[in-house]
Amino acid sequence: MSTDAFAAAVGKGGALQQPRWREAVRTGAIFGVIEALTPVAGWALGLAAASHVEAWDHWIAFVLLAGLGLRMVFAGFAASDEAAPEKPMRHGFWLLALTGLATSIDAMVVGVGLAFLNVDILPVAAAIGLTTFVMVTVGVMVGRVVGAVAGKRAEMLGGLMLIGIGATILVEHLTKS
């Protein structure tokens, strides 16, 4: 479940000016907390109204991921490399939180499913959050290397990956028998 968060983190790391471990850990913590909370929210929704959530989850994930992906692609086209403004040192909290939410819709869906299996959600949510924390932290640092090599194209690549993940989620749900 954390692979889409990893892809987003690579793009986020590539968009920053040589991110340090502190920023990578901060980004990982934001994503990890959100990714840990969403299966709990899904579990609660599953107990209350699973049929309504399952009917729209893939559309919600697609719109959020495609929207964020397009934003990243357009940011990559915004200025040429020679006239590009200096990269920021860190991303704002709300941008990271929205990206974390967009990449955690699948965890919410898992939570809905777990509600029907009578699973203790807290250890599962903690494991999901911790895994995401590690993958995103590493992803930001991978993005540092990719960003140095690819410049603004790294953010564009991360955006295209998010769009692809959103489209895959949508296609998988729409073609289920």
C-alpha cells in the first residue's frame, strides 16, 4: 500500500533543493500518520456504511491522485531550467497532508474490508503507518538524487507516476467482475 506514497515522495524530494534527513523524516511522519489513520477511518466507515464507501472509493482515489499528479507535471513545465526559481527547502504541511491523503485511499479501503473480518485494527494501522513512514522517508532521499540528475523532470515523473497509479486503481475497480 505504501508504493504510491513512495512514488509521491520521490517526486517531492526531487522538487526540493537538496532535502536533508530532517525534511525526509518530517515528510515520512506526515504521510505515515495519515496512512495509519485512514484504515481506522475506513474500518469505522466499514462498520457504518461499507456499500456507500466501496461505490466511490476508486473515483475519489483517481481524482485526488490525478489532480496532484497534474499539479506536479504542470509545476515541472512552469519554467525552463535556466530561468527556474530556486527550489524550496521544504514543502508546506497542507500540501504534504493532501498528498498523503490522496495516496492513502487504498488504506482506507483496506480498513473497510477489515471491518468485516473482525480484525483488531490498531496493530494493522500501526504497521501500515510505520511502513509508509520508512518508505516515504527513503523516497524523499531517493528524490534528492533523482532531482539532482533530472531537475524539474523528477517532479514531472513523480506526477506522471501518481496519475498512473490513480488510473490503475480506477481501471481495476471498473473492470472487476
